[in-house]
Amino acid sequence: GVTTLRDTEEYVEEFRRTVQPLLGAPWACVLDMRGWLPSPSETFALYRDNSLWCFARQLSYVVVILPLEPVQAWQYIKATDVPRPDTVITERAADENQARSVLRALGYLD
């Protein structure tokens, strides 16, 4: 399948609701992009806006699990291509276990 504009709008709304309890202090997230579906270019603006929203709310660390498909990886890069504060660190992980280990070592997880 593909991700529609409506799917993206719903994702952004759900993402923002999910991270709401973390706001008010520096926070981190794992973006597991292995399930990323091809997306029309119109969705990229919503994803970029969500990245800026996160940065404005103290997102400080992102661990990304990139998809194996080059097209989806390219789309992820295009969808998150925004000015990033120097305080935000992005790291890649091979899988969710490695991603959790990174966040645990940084004190974001118990």
C-alpha cells in the first residue's frame, strides 16, 4: 500500500497526543521506519512540520531505525529535511533492541 495524506494527518495527531506527557523537559524518541510505506510528496510537508513542532518542544535525541528499501529511506530523509537545532542528536540503530539500549544508556529509559 501507500500512505495517504489523511494517514499522515492521523499519524501526526496521534504522535503529538502520545508525546504530550513528555513535554516540558528534554525528551527522546525512536522512529522505527521499517514499516514506512511509499508516500506522496504532499505528505512531506506534514512530516517536516511535525519535526519542527518536536524541536520547539525540546526533542533532544532521536534514534532512527531506517527501512531496508532505498526509496523509503530516501523518502524519510526528504520528509525530515528541516533545520535542526544543534542540541538535537540523531543516531541510527539496527533494530528496536539497539534503539532501546541507546536510550537506556542516555537515561531516557529505566
